[in-house]
Amino acid sequence: MLQTKRILNLILALVFLFPAMTVAQTKLSKKEKKLMQAVAANNAEALALLTKVVNINSGSMNHKGVKAVADVFDTEFKAIGFKTKWIDMSEVNRAGHFFAETQPKKVKGKKLLLIGHLDTVFEENSPFQQWNMVNDSIAHAPGGNDMKGGNVIILYALKALQEQGLLKNAQVIVGFTGDEEHTGNPKSISRRDLVEAGKRSDIALGFEPAANMNEATIGRRGISGWTVETTGERAHSSLVFSEEIGAGAIFEMSRILHQFYTDVRDKATLTFNPGALLGGTLMEYDAPNNKGNVFGKTNVVAQTAVVDGGLRFISEEEKETAREKMREIVANNLPNTSAKISFKDSYPAMAPTNGNERLLDKLSQVNQALGLGPVVASNPVKKGAADVSFVAAYCDAMDSLGAYGHHAHTPEETVNINKFELLTQRTAILLYRLLQEQ
């Protein structure tokens, strides 16, 4: 009886303790307040650097421009004690990647990987090239939102930590890819170094644009390509459906696509889209350039057809289940036809794991400490692909911690400079708390 009472008292003590611990995490410590002051002191410098890198065109295929932006960050990261390196990617026809890393003698706390990218969607011939203030808080900036702003947030959050002596025992890797907007293939080469950094880390944080201050990304769908090819017996159309001729290639393709729609489409997080379809008597399809030519007549049974499509999925399990269903459908041919399907991996999925949810809770606590309210998870169905997905299988991950703005990937892209200091402060505090964890 006495033992039972002790256990009950312990349980009650823990019940009251955990809320107290949560409240403590939603208040700023003295060190965190000093971090905020350090970020504020450097904010004008940070915005000047952002203007500088925005004004360097670094479209994915402007290799010299991508490298020029990397050189700017190389100088800045060296200045705060990071070891830097440039990884050439000419073998996949891309500029390369910039990495910077702390060099602690003894590692304490979580090992972090912070992900950005140097390139933008605006190539050298784009008319949208320069930073231009719209008003006191908004600037038009090619790549300022997606995602040079995120890169500068990473740098100045780390600079604040370094100035306060809080990186001495920290393992922090910064990875800025040079081809996120137009990834080099094969991805086994272009994302090799990022994956290796992910395997050495406990947590990966991506600094793609922030949709708002109260959402973050803990799940992104993966992307896979798929191609179906069908063949039939070429003959006069009067013989279609006959025992010797059968259905033809186009009817077989129609059957397959209809069954994909009715039998595979069973989850909100799974989508697939046939983007190009050709069929007839003679056909030429240039898949790399997404175009083709076809010849067919209404009085000739189609001999060949092809469809190119994309598949989006929230987990590798969901992807493989969908692929197996698609294979089964393709194999169940109409009379005198044949069909085959092939798949091509592109971006892996970033599943919303328990570890990712824990990171979201950590960010939410920081947000509340700053008086910004809680943070919730973005709908993964509405999120595009990003580099963080390549490392999500190896460590806990969260994204959308970067700059705040609108109209990314358009000539109207903006970055909100009034929120820039606050976003950098939030990042500095989040990094500090993660680095304290054992």
C-alpha cells in the first residue's frame, strides 16, 4: 500500500513537472536575449549582404554566377571560423556546391545540417536582375525570397552564436547547393555530398521561404517519373476487336490510364499525372525535350502509344505500393496488345515522422517565447520538392525557416525586410536550443 502511494505521488509530480518544463521553454533565457541583441546589431549588415548576393545573377545554368555567390559566402563563413569548400559539379553540367563546417575538438549537443541553395530560377537573360525597394518594408529581389534570404538568415544566426561563444563544441554543417532549381542528373552524383552530410547529422533544417511565421514543413512528397508504352497489331480498322487483331495500342493505353484513375487513386497524399500522350501508326517521342511527332489514320488500328507521367507520394512505402498496383494493371493486357511500364526516381519523400514533429514543437516553443504564437505543420500535399528531402531518411528534418516574401519564381518576387531580423533571431534561438540537447 505504501509503495503504491509512493508511485502515485511520483506520477502526480511528473504530471505537474512537464507543464512547467514546457512553460520554461516558451520563455527566453538571458543567453537567448543576448543572441537577439547580437542579431539586431548585425541586421543592417545582413541586409546589405542580401542585397549584394541578390544583385549577382545566379540562375542554375549561369555557372560563373553561382560560383560568384558561393565566393561571397565563402568569405563570410571563414570570418566566423568555419572551414569551407567548393565541390565542383561539372560532371553533371552544373556549377557546384558550397559547404562550410565548424571544427570542434569535442562535440556536444545535436549535430546540425543547415540547407540552402545558391541558384535561382532567373537565368542570365532574365529581365529581372536587381534588388529594388518597393517601400520601407518590401523589396523586389530575384531569388531574395527563394532563397538567398534563407542563406543570409543561416549565416547571421550562426554569426550571433559565434559572437556569444556558443559554437565552441558544436558540429554544424552548412550546405548550399548550386542547382536546386534545376538539379543535375544523375542525382546520385549531384546530391551525393548533401546525403553524406545528412548521414553525419542528427537534425537537418531547410531554409526555403517561410509561408508565414506560424507554419513550417515537416513533410514533403517525393517525386517519381513513370512511362507506359503500349503496342498493338497494325491493320485495317474494320478488323479492330477481331480475334486476330484485337484492341490496338490506343485502346490498351486508354484501359491502363482509366484503371490508374479508378484503382490507384485511393489516398489524399498520392497523386499521379499523365503529362504527355502520343499514339498512332508511327510515332517519334523525344522524352528529354518533352515533345514528339505522331502519324495515324482513322482507318488504321494504332500500332504504338506512349504516355509520360509523374507520381507524388508521402513515403517510400506509399510509392512502392502505388508502383506495384500500376505494374499489375499494365500486365493485364487487352487482346493482342502488350504494355510495359518503367519508373524513374527524382526526389525522395520527406515523411512527417515523430522526430520531425518534435522539431516542430521546438520551433513552436521559440515562436511563443517571441510572442508570435504556435507553429503548425504545413500541408505536405501543397509543398513542392526541396533538397531537405534527400537527407530526411537519415535524420530528423524540418523546412520553411527562411525569408518571408511573396511571388517566388516570378518577376514579382519580393522579400519582406521588416521581418528579416525577427526570422534571424528565431533561427539563432532555435539553433542554440538544439545545440544544448544531448
